[in-house]
Amino acid sequence: MDLLLVLATPLAGALVLAFFGAHRRAPEINVAFSLVVFAAACALSVRVVMHGAATFGDDQFFVDPFNVFLVALTAFVGLTTALFSRPYMRIEMADRRMTSGRLRLYHAMYQLFIGTMLLALTTNNLGLMWVAMEAATLSTVLLVSLYRTPASLEAGWKYFILCGVGIAQALFGTILLYIAAEKVLGAEGVSALLWTHLDAVKGQLEPRVLSIAFVFLLVGYGTKVGLVPLHNWLPDAHAEGPTPISAVLSGLLLNVAIYAVVRCKVLVEGSLHSAWPSAMLMGFGLASVVVASFSLWRQRDIKRLFAYSSIEHMGIITFAFGMGGPVANFAALLHMTVHSLTKSAIFFSAGHAAQKSGSQSIEQIRGLATISPTVGWGLMIGSLAILGVPPFGVFASEFLILTTAMRDHPWATPILLVCFAVAFAAILARVQPMVFGDTKMRRLPHSPALVPVFVHLGIVLLLGLFVPPFLASWYHAAARLIGGG
Amino acid sequence: MPPIPFVMQLLNSLAALLLLLSFAMLAQRRVVTLVNLFALQGGVLCAATLLLAWRTGDGNLYLSAALTFAVKVLVMPWVLHRMIRRLGVYWDTEPLLNIPGTMLVGVLLVVFSFGLAQPISALASTATRSAVGIAIAVILLAFLTMITRRKAMSQVVGFLSMENGLFFGAMSATYGMPMIVELGVALDVLVAMVVMGVFFFQIREQFDSLDLDRLESHKGER
């Protein structure tokens, strides 16, 4: 019942908002639907806490500790982003950057996007997961090019073609997985693509076919994660779309893509009895960290800056899953959570900062602390949090990842440390003048609603000091499930 | 060596035809002909599915043959032709790599595909397993078509042709994916078509051209 509500509410919301998306109260309708989804996700989480993992609807859907926390996170960030987008979109309308037609498209697609992500997370069928991932891309393509500027059209087209091609590779990987599974599970019924069934027989799957399948799956879903060298679409897509979309793309979609990669990795590694899938994850992850942290120095656009930071963090998470073992997996899961919360908070502040200055160019944004202290401090604290300054949760997860790397893969530690330092210097050097620089602008009248920013950062701070026991037990269970190391 | 049944021979020649059409698409610069070749490829795919359905008596395969016919032979080529007429894009510009060069790379890709297909077809239980290599080749050739073209329209046809290859691969190695997955994939492809159409008009409105060269250097980087 709660699962049905989680999946059906966004779809219903998309339908309703497709007709009333430009209504005066449409932002509130959007929030209402997101609230229902969040409540249902909470109920689902409580159920998993009480009764453990479960499957639904003829094994077609399932929740376990690995995906339930992502469902809750997705529903939560979906809700706060809807709250943030309410005043944000009103200002965009007042600035005449949005028309009512575009607003309708935006609202309907926002709900559809959240719905497809939740479907990708909860489905047990790997084929359906692919369908949902592709649908998540398609529902955001037109939002990236929403402003119809040359740059946003380029971004939308790139996003569409690169992710389309990437995800086609993932489909081929899924087909190969099906071929191998059909041998063991039989073609009758559809059980040959159900993850829980595959997981039970993973030792019997033909290893050579599975290794080819993994290459295609990693390249395919890796394109969506934004792993180097398949990351080209990501900065454009995150920079050009409306800010609420940047926040959910960066905070949620990348997590869902990583989730898909890790699910596949568990199966393949169980079949191969060798660690090369992990080695590939480590390689791609490390390459992403290196390229992204050095690319930070070339950025002139505030949203591109943080988009590259997302690539860096996705690299860190992929690297940690590649190392495997209880500690690294725990840290990777924690990092997924805190990155998602922190990055969306940063995009909220950055969006308002760009609105106040009338430009996304870093050089045009100056002295936020005088123009609008809440936005300025939100951006500053968010940046410090994402850079891994101690009391915040990002520090905890990065510290765990670094110490595990030091123990298991000492060669990687200096590379990671240098990259963290480079990213620290690059981001701080750009954020500091934006917040504290001199400005001739006066303090602006409308105060933005930044409650979501501080709620997110508050949770990240809490997670840095104390991980609640139910969350820790989920992380531990999921880490055992993912294995490796 | 036992004689190969006639149906299998027919299926294998259809597979060969599919590969031939991929090469023809790789060499074709007229956008209208490209779309016609794509429609023909869909037709061959549909025929192969029907043949296989008749041989195995699998009801799902009849359904997916009908789906292929409706989507890939009728709807998509019709939509693409309409777009070509309304947007007035008839020729692609000179491809990034000249055509003989592209063909050579294509031949290498085919050799590579057959190497890659070896372990997969060894595992597949179906009668058509020799076609797996061709399916991979079609996918990679479509990929090559996308890389070497500059017009948005040709890239899209390449993308759709890649989907044909994927479908053929699934069919020849396992007699098709579970129905719900196949329906979902078809839905996604249809929605992708709509999104592309919207995109074409937006790009056209903004740049007065569908030449993707104009889409460069709008980045906020140094």
C-alpha cells in the first residue's frame, strides 16, 4: 500500500499538473503531491525498520536496506526542492524568464521525474529499471533546455544524445545479463530479470558473458553517473536548466545511476569470483576525481563550478564502492546521503544568488553577505560542508574512505589527498569573493525562502556528529549486501 | 554436417541483409534516403521476427513483430519524413571522416563484433545464435554513423538504428526480452521521438539551421 502510494502519487501529480501546471496555486499543488510521496516513503521506511526487506507484487518490486534509504532521501529532497521552487519560480515569472506554458511543462515533468526515479529504485526487474532510468532522462531533457537560449539548447541536445547512447549500451548489457540468466532460471515467466532471483543464483551465471555485460552496463549507467570520460553532458545540463532541476539532477539522479551500477556489480562479482569489476570502479572513480577537481579551476559559471564538484564526489563514491568491504561501503552510502543533501542546498543558494545578480557568471556575483546575508551564508556554509570541513557529514565519510584507502590501496591515498586539496582551493577561491567581495549593489527587497538550505545543512551537520541507529543499521546491512573488498 | 533447415537459411540471409543496410546507412548522405533505409531495416527486422515466431510458435514474438511494424516501419519513418519536409533538411554536410575511411572503420568493427559475440553465442540456446555477431555489428555501425554525422537528423536516425540492433540481439539470442520490458522500451523510444521533434523546432528557431556545428562554444569555461 505505501509502496503503491510512493509510485502512483507522482504519476497522478504529473497528470494533474499537466493540466493545471500554470495555475496560480500550481506550486502549492506540486508541494502537496511531494508531501504525500514523502509521507508514504516514511511509512515504507518504518516498515523496513520493523520487518526488514520485503518484495511486493509477485516479486516485481522490492525494498531492502540498500534502496529504502535512497527512496526516503529522494522523496525528502523532492519535497524540499518543491518547497524551494515555489518562491524561485515566482521570481522567474516576475523576471519574465518563464512563460505559463513553460511553467506547466516544468511542474508536470518535475513530478514525472521524481516518479521515474522512485520506480527505478524500487523495481526488482532490471529491465524495468532500465526503462525507468531512460524515462528519467527523457522527462528532464526538455527542462534543461527550458529557457531556449543557445547554450541551454546545446546542453539539452548533448544531454539527450550522450545519455541516450550511453543508456543504449546499458540496455545491451541488460540483454546479455538476461541471456546468461535465462540459462539458469529458464525463460518461462519473467523471473530471469528479477534482481532477487538473480542474486540467489549469481554463482551459477556464465562468467564470460557476465563480464562483457558488466562492461556495457558500467559504460551505460556510468554515463549517467557522470564518470570521466563520459561526463561531458553533466556540467552543461546542470548549469543551463532551472535551478530546482539542477538540484534534483545533481542530488538525486546521479545517486540513482550509481545505485544501478552497484546492483549490477553485486551480481557480476558474485559470478566472476574475481575483483576486476571492483578494479574498474576504482579506476573510473579515481579518474573522475582527478579530472573534475582540476577542471574546477577553469570554471567561470557558478552552477558549472558545482556541477564539476558533483562529478568529483560521484568519483569518490564510485571509488569507495570499488574498494568494497564493510567500512568503504558504509562510507560510500553515507557519502551518497550527505552529498545529495549538501549539493542540493548549494544549488538552492546558488540559484538565488544568480537571480539577485542577474547572472550566473562568478565574476558578476559579488558581496552576497551584504546584498542578502541568508543567501551568502547558505552558499558559504554549504561550500565548506561539501569541501569536507570537520563537523559536517562529508568529512566523516571522506575520512573513512581515505583511511580505508590508506590501509588497502596506499597508492591511491596521495592522489585523493592532492585532489581534495586542489578542489578545496579552487572552490574556496571562487566562493569567498562571491560572498564577501565588494559590491555596489544595495540590499535587495524580496527575501528568499531558504529554509530548505538550512534544514539540509543541519541534517548534514547532524550526520557528521551522530548517525542514528536505524540509519547505521541500514548502512551496515547494505554494506554487507554489496560486499567486496 | 547436417543440412541447415530452409527457415534458418532464410533467417540468416535476413540477418545479412540487416548488416548490409547498416553499411548502406553509413555511406548515405541524403537524409531522405537515410530514413528510407531505416524503414527498410525495420521491415527486415519485422520479417525476421515473424519468421522466428512462426518457427517457435511463440505468441509474444508475434506481438513484438506487430509492434516493430507499427513503430519502426510506419510511425517513425512517417514522422521523420514530415520533419524533413517541414524543416527542409535534405542533405547532410560532408561527414567528419570521408566515406571510404568510414567504411574501412566499419569493416574493422564487424570483425571486432564477431570476436565479442563468440562467448555469447556459445551460451545462447536459440537456433539463431550465429546472428548475435551481426546484432553487435549493427549496434556499433549505428554508433559510428552517429559519431561521423553533423546534422541532428542523421544522428537521430543513427540512434534509432542502434535500437534496431539491440532489438535484433535480444531476439536472436533469447527470443526476445520479457514482454513488459519490451513494451517499456518501445514506449521510451516513442517518447524519445517526440522529444527529438520538439528539439528540432527549438534548435531551428534559435539557430536557423540544424547543423550541430553551430551548437558549439557556448560554454562558461575558459
